[in-house]
Amino acid sequence: MKLPAFLSHCLRPVRRRHPDRRSSRQYTWSRPSRNAAASSLALSLLLLSPLHAAPPTADSIAVRVQACTACHGDQGRATNQGYFPRIAGKPAGYLHAQLLNFRDGRRNNALMSGLVQHLSDDYLREIAEHFAAALLPYPPPQTTGAPPALLARGEQLVRRGDTARDLPACAACHGAALTGVSPAIPGLLGLPRDYLNAQLGQWRTGQRRAAEPDCMARIAARLSAEDIGAVSAWLSSQRLPADTRPARALPQALPEPCGSVGAQQPQGLGPAYGSDSQAAHGENDRRAAPDKNDGQAVSRMKNGS
Ligand code: HEC
Ligand code: HEC
């Protein structure tokens, strides 16, 4: 798949030495000229929110990831509308795993895969750490027209699970506050309903995979289509708690083994991905105005075409 022109233009991977790394094969992106980037971005139908970031005067990671914000919103905060998932403030180990998944074919989205295909593990880790450290306000939740019975079913599955279907509560892994658990489990709030539906559907069809044992694949397989609609409708209409940070640890063992959690603890991504750095960030508030988003781009985005 071809990258949209504006992205190839802004993000053309260039080969050069990274000052802090030993690897001689380190890829970074060329620094876009502000005017060229702005005009090609403005022309693009894919551009859903304007760039608000500071002028690219320094070659910082913040500058190099500016192009991500064309889809993922200002500083990666996205919105709760449309399809693009928020990436700001998610656990760094989780974000890193997803960037590797797109690059290595365990997640299927041609836009994302195209963007990261030439980037090294280390550079993707740097990007993941950058977005994980961004603790930013969330927009208000999506409104839902779902019937109360469906929402009640969604809440039941999320908070208590369903023994008849051998389903543990989503909260048993995603945290009681549903804000995720560092380093590897993402939160479930603040994501668009369409995105949630698509992810659970992709796990059922094998288009999205995580490290084995892939607990989410097993859980998604036990959910009916109606259950998926119910959890997505309920989750996407919930407010974030006052503290939106991922929990530091689960109070109890996982109800089922998850390869993406086990593989990342305690070595490898362990210490560097603790939530200590996140604790240093300031107050969250939920006053952010939702960015304008374009629902028509949703189906295009789902396939990355
Ligand atoms: C052209 C639009 C576009 C751009 C630019 C883009 N993304 Fe994405 N990104 C998406 C879409 C669409 C998805 C959801 C894909 C899916 O359905 O699996 C996604 C998913 C992700 C996810 C997974 C989120 C989650 O909760 O699992 C991460 C992480 C991510 N992108 C990071 C980045 C980074 C870092 C950049 C910049 C290098 C970037 N994206 C640039 C469209 C984009
Ligand atoms: C046994 C633990 C466990 C349970 C129970 C569980 N999850 Fe997950 N979930 C995970 C892990 C681990 C990941 C990260 C997978 C990866 O690395 O791709 C995840 C990821 C997800 C994602 C991807 C989020 C994103 O930003 O793309 C969604 C959506 C999700 N889970 C929904 C649910 C729902 C809904 C339930 C309840 C019906 C549930 N999960 C129950 C462990 C669990």
C-alpha cells in the first residue's frame, strides 16, 4: 500500500546515525520544512485536525512525531469521535508492542504499517515513551443511543464478566478504573465505539494478534457480536476517572495468562516502563474540547486505504 503523499513527504525515512545509540542502522525521519509540511497537510483529505505543535525548530522527538498528530490528534490525544485511537498516556510497553505489531504484521492497518516499517525497535520504543509520558485531558465521552438493556449488559461484562460464557471481567485485567495497567495493558476508556468494535472483531478474525498466549483473542472469541456491541457502547460512553493514569500493578494475578504481559515483565520493558515518570505529570482535567473529526474517513481508516 502506498502512503498518502503528504506522509511520504513529511516522514520520508532517512538513514542517519542516532547520536545516543550504538546502532549504525538507525532510521529517523527527515525533518519536514514547516511550510511544505503545512501546505501538503492542508491539502490532504486525511487531515482531520490541524497541527498545533510548536514550530519545528529543534530536532526533538516531539518534532519528529508531529506527523502522527495528523491522525492521532494534537499530541496524540485524539478525540472520542470517528475512528482514530488516542495514543497519549497509554502504557509505554503497550504502545511499543503495537508499533512492533504493525511493523511485523500482527496488526493489520496499511497506513500504520507503512509508517513504521523502516523504523528500528529502539526508535519505536522512543516514540512509545514519548506518547506514554503525555498526560493530557480527555474529551467528554461519546453520547450513545443504545438501549439501556444493551448498556447494562456491556457494564456487566466489563465489571463482572459472565461465568456462563467463561468470561472474566474486563476490569480484572484492564484495571478497576479501566485506565489500564503499566506496562502492557491499555485502558479501555476514551476510545471511539467504532474503534473498539473493530479491534474486538479483528481479534475474532485473527487480523489482530498479540504475543501468545493471546488472551484477547480467546476472550474476543467468547463474545457474541451483540456482546461486542454492548461493551463498545458502554465503554465509549463512560467518563474517565479523575486520575487517568494506568495503574502501576494489578492487585491480583491475571485471570488468564497473556503473552504480551508476561513477556514484558520484569525484564526487557520492565523498569523503563514503570509509571514513575508519569506520576510527575500535572493535574488532569476533562475540559478539552473535542477536535473536529471526519466520520467519512472512518471506513477508509479501518482498512488503512
Ligand atoms: C494516516 C493516519 C495515521 C497516521 C499518520 C498515524 N496513525 Fe497510528 N493509527 C491509525 C489508525 C487508523 C489506527 C488504528 C488501526 C487499527 O484499526 O488497528 C492507528 C493505531 C495506532 C496505534 C495503536 C493504538 C492502540 O490503542 O492500540 C498506535 C500506537 C499508533 N497508531 C501510533 C502512531 C504513531 C506513533 C504515529 C506516527 C509515527 C502514527 N500512529 C501515525 C492512523 C494513523
Ligand atoms: C486476561 C486479561 C484480559 C481480559 C480479561 C481482557 N483483556 Fe483486553 N487486553 C488485555 C491485554 C494484555 C491487552 C493488550 C494486547 C496487546 O498487547 O495487543 C488487551 C487489549 C485490549 C484492547 C485493545 C485496546 C486498544 O487500544 O487497541 C481492547 C479493545 C480490549 N482489550 C478489550 C477488552 C474487553 C472489552 C474485555 C472484556 C470483555 C477485555 N479486554 C478483557 C488483557 C485482557
